[in-house]
Amino acid sequence: MTLTTYPLFQEAYFVNDVEAAAHKWSQLFGAGPFVLVPHHKTVRFSYRGTAQEADVSYAFGYLGDMMIQFIAQHDDTPSIYREMFTKGQEGFHHVGVLVHDFQAERQR
């Protein structure tokens, strides 16, 4: 499988301030409107077998058909974000794709 097998649906960026990033993309590219999710908490959480949940905020919006996600972590709790970026760093984090049969793709 190549990444182009499925349509790209999302680009996600790790940033220091989700609100500032959303505003900047809105001004520069016409993206949005963005939905801000400050200090998100989940009902069920697991990171590498632990129940440690980082303090994370998100912003979601669209640029055309592409969902743009901004992610900011407010603490140094181990996370999928801190694996890539230390405090103060920013950058591209991941893409999301849409699949028709998740269980089949997971098995494959």
C-alpha cells in the first residue's frame, strides 16, 4: 500500500498556540472557520500502555476539502507529540486518510 491508495483527508501541525495558528492560516490562506478544543480530555485514554493523558488543545478547520488540525501540548507529559517535538518546537505532525473498511486495513 502506498499513501496515495486513499485520499488524504487531514494535515496536522504541532504548534505552540492553536488559536494563533488558526488565525494565521485564516489570514494567509482563507482556511477555516476553526473549531477550538481547549484542554481536551478523553473518556478513555492510553499512551504506550499507560493512563497518562497530556494537557492538549486542538483547532480543526478546512482549507478546501483538506482538514487542517493544529495541536498544542501545554505540559511535558509523555505523548505522541512529545515523541517528535520538545517544548517550544513546532512542525508537521501527521496526515490522515479515509479508508472504506478500517478492520480490513488494520488486518492487512
